[in-house]
Amino acid sequence: SIFEADVPVSPSAARVYQKDEKTIKPGETISFNLPKIGLDGTNNARLHLAVFPNMDFLHRLDWLIRYPYGCIEQTTSSVFPQLALKSLFANIEKRLSEIDQNINAGIDRLRMFQLSNGGFSYWPGGSQASAWGSNYAGQFLIEARHQGYVVPDIMYDGIIKYLERESRNSSRDAKDLMTRVNRCFILALAKKAPISEMNLLKQNEYTQLSNVQKWQLVTAYKLAGAYDKVESLVEGISKEVDEYSEFGHTYGSRYRDLGIILRCLTILEKADDASLMAKHIAEVLSGSYWYSTQTVGQMLLGIGNYFKYAGISAADDLLLEGTIT
């Protein structure tokens, strides 16, 4: 009798992978030498073309590009990154229109949070200002106005005066260094840098500041036209952030902070450092791990502003993959 059976045959060695990455400039021709790796008939090569490494994070955009809802943090996180990421959709009118509608809806919704003192409550109709929420929403309104969106004067002036007043009364939250430094950074973006508060932080609190706080402070000086006062400090600031997660207060995390640091590196025009940080954050965003709205929002803000700085733009055809055998 005859018995037939499929017998699996495994190679004597483990799979071998090799990766090579090159940058191609407009009009330039590049070539890759395909190495003779593996057994004949089993080896293959994949060509991966992208305007930036690990650009496959559209699922993060889809998660945030939606009508704003929720608390002050969720509302702001849902629309703020869209300001910085519009350039990715320069040729997609439908998506641009959707983003404009969302941003305008976000500005309108924030009116429900604003108090008579100019700050923003955590929930619509609240009676007490949220320190971090006011910073975060205020930064969104400042940058939205910079990009030409209509932010009512009474709304804009209210938050600016609130942030300025809080920076003058920082003794009330003397230990809340993240809120204080972030407030300086935001006011500097609005060309209202609180130099006195910045000097106090630099003279009295600098050694207590975390890395993300130090980067924001020196960037505030840069925006204020006083970079010479802190330039000697910059080389001594690490770009590393230890793992942590806050489920309240400033909703911080390691990758939230790295997103903020990337924004600072871009403003400071530290091109090489910003490029390395952007590639790392893009790799994280390309994964499927869950992150909070604050963390995703700040990472996308950092990436979006880096793309503007580096002149990177793209549309839905971000990636093209093929297999060469």
C-alpha cells in the first residue's frame, strides 16, 4: 500500500532580516544592493516608500478628527492637533473642510466652559477654573487665532488676562511647577511672555524643574526674544523622560511630555534633535497601544509642528509598499 503525507521542512538556520534606509531628494536617483541572504527561492525584499518614517498613524488622526465633546481636556485634545496636522491633508478638500468645521465647533463649545474671570472650568457650566484646562484651552485658542480662525475678542482677551493674572499670583500654586512653566510658554506664544515669572522660575526653581519643564522655560525665553539669558543652559537639558502616568492634574505621561519637548525643539530650531524625536514619536503613534487623549494630542501636536518646520507635507497616499522577489 501507499501512504502520502506532507512533511514540513524547516531551514537549519533562523530567518535573517536586513534593513537599509536612505533619503531621496527631488530629482535624485538612489539604488540598493540586495544582499544574498537565505536559501535560494525563499528570500525576498520589500520596498517601502514614505515621506517620513513610520507615517502609518492615520488611525490616531481618525480617532481625534471628530466633533468635540466631553470635559475641557477631551474637547481641546479632539481639535487642537488638527491645527497642526492640516498640512497633511493639503490636497483633500473634504478632510480640510471637516477639520475647519471641527475647529470652529471646538471654539464655540469652549464658550460653555469660560468663566467670568476668563478661565475655563473642567465641565461646561462649572464654577471654578481648572488650572491645567485653562492653560490647554488657552493655548488652543491662541494658536487657532494665529492660523486665522475667528476667536471672539471677549473670549480671547478673557483667557489672556486670566493667564497673566495667574502668572503674577503664582505664589498660590508655588509647588505646581508644570502649570506655572507651561503658562509661561503659552503666554510667550501669545507674545505676552511673563518675564518676571520666568526669571523667578529660572533663579529659584530651575534645579527642581523636570526636563519637559526646563525645555518649556528656555523656549519661552526664545519666544520672548531673550534666548541669550538661557542659551548656556540648553546643552545641559536631557531629552529623556521617565515612565509615568497621571490620571488627573495635568494628565501627564512620558509620551505626552516627549510631544511637548518635540514642539520646543522645533521652535528652538534644533533640527537634528527634533528629527530624532519626531521619528521616535511617529514610531509610537504607528503602534496600536492605547494612550490618553492628552498624550495622543500632544504627540500629534509635536509631530504636526515638526512637519511644518521640516517642510513635510502629504495626503492620503502616505505610503506605498511592494514586494520584490
